[in-house]
Amino acid sequence: DLETNSGGKDWAKIPASDIPKSPAETTSYDSIFFAGPVGLIAGTIASESVNPARPSIGAVFLASTDAGKTWDSKAINLRGRISCMRMLNQTGRGLAIVEYFGKAKFPTELFTIDIGTLETRAVFRQTDKVARDAVVLPDGQVLVASVERLGEMSEVPIPSKLKMMESTSLETWLPESSDYRAVAMRPMLAAADAHNVWVATDRKSTRLN
């Protein structure tokens, strides 16, 4: 964990890498984003278990509000992995999609993360949908690209129907129209602005609006 301020000529160790209390050999950092001076890093704490159905036991978040000069850290219990992180515009909160393993009641959950306190709160979780990606539009609307859940397992190697969901409050979620023929395993979202949003599936790309 090194940083450079000289275009790569000199490197120094990042003090933040020593903040998490989880063992370094079992902690990997998978996602990072910055929005101005606000930064958020998510890591996975691996389990010592050899059971492939329960491969992780926790996650760790690191947050900075001063462009990475100082960091705060918090570990949370988690039987899954963080697959997506986004910034909620200028609200001081982030979004994270967590994917669970095995026969979890909810295959995925979308959490808000308070950058200041690193407190998390589940805002989207449904037993029949697997959330894969999320995007925050300029007006604060949040779109979630999910797929229909097949059977009891959270992850199956079979494409299923695309299910788009949207919310402006993070409390109420409504279906968003999309091509009824679209199927996917891992749809991905991209938004140029509030009027130009695309979702890419395993088969093709579809414009939402």
C-alpha cells in the first residue's frame, strides 16, 4: 500500500493501511472511489474456512474527507462480498451492493454508507431479485440493475430476466421499464446524464431513456 506525489519517482507507505485491525494476510481491498475530497475504500476479510459456500466473514471500510490525507476505518460482519460502490452526489453518503453466497434469504442488499460515521443501512433487498449494479443520477434518483432470482441459490450460471428498479427516496422502489426480452447474469449501468442511461447485458446494450 504505497502512494506517490512525484509522478512515480518516489513512493511512501500509506499510513491508512495499518488502521484496519483485521490480519493483513486475509484482507484484500477490492473497490475504491473518490468524489472530490471524499474517498471510500472497501475491503474483504477472508475466512479461514475451506467451505466455498461461505468464503468470507466480513468487510472493512476506510473513508476520507480530506482527499486521502487521513482515514477512518470500520469493520462489519458480512457473509458475502461488496461488488459495487457509488457516491450519493453531495450527501456525504455512499452506496454499496453486497452479494451473499449460498441459500441466503436476500441474495443481495444495497446499503447506504455514512462517510462520516461509516454506519451502514440496508435500503434495497428483495428475495426475488439479485442486484448487480447501481447508478446515481444528477437529480438524486438511484437506478438498480438486477436480474430475476432463479431457485434458492444466490448465484447460478444461467441468464435470467433483467429487472430495473428506481427510487428517489431510497425507501420506495418502483419498476423501471426496460426491454422485456433482455436477459443477463451481470448487467452493468452507465449514465451520461439523467436523460441518457444505458444498461449492458451479457447479450447487448439497452437504452433506458
